[in-house]
Amino acid sequence: MIQGACQADAAILVLDGRVGAYEQGMKSGTTKTHSILAKAVGVNQLAVVINKLDTVDWSEERYDFICSDVQKYLKKINYKV
């Protein structure tokens, strides 16, 4: 991941939208680690994709929760939202 990110101008962060899976990614640090590493190696453009929303019946509430949570976190590590 680091080698590829070092050469990238932009990156895509794919999040698992399933209940529990997203929270585990944030809690275990995988999501946080990848976004911090991308920022650290100079990737200033980060697209965030929420995958598997079909497993929560395309819940707009779930989508809004994840968007809000990720935006707060990315602002903390100095990404422009």
C-alpha cells in the first residue's frame, strides 16, 4: 500500500458499509491507518467509497452516519472535505 501510495496523486479509500464492519475498521485502525499513511506520503486527494450498502437495504441513515463520521476523522488529519 505504501509503495503504491508514494507514487499516487490521488487515492480511493473503500469502506465496508455493513453494520459492525465499518465500526471495526475504524476501531481496529485499518481505515485510520490507511488514510494517515496516504496523507503522510503526500496524497492530498482522497475519494471515499462506501461498499456493501446493499446489505443494509441502501439505508440513507447508515450512509449519512458513515459520511459524517469519516468527514470528521479526515478533517482531523488535515484533509479538505
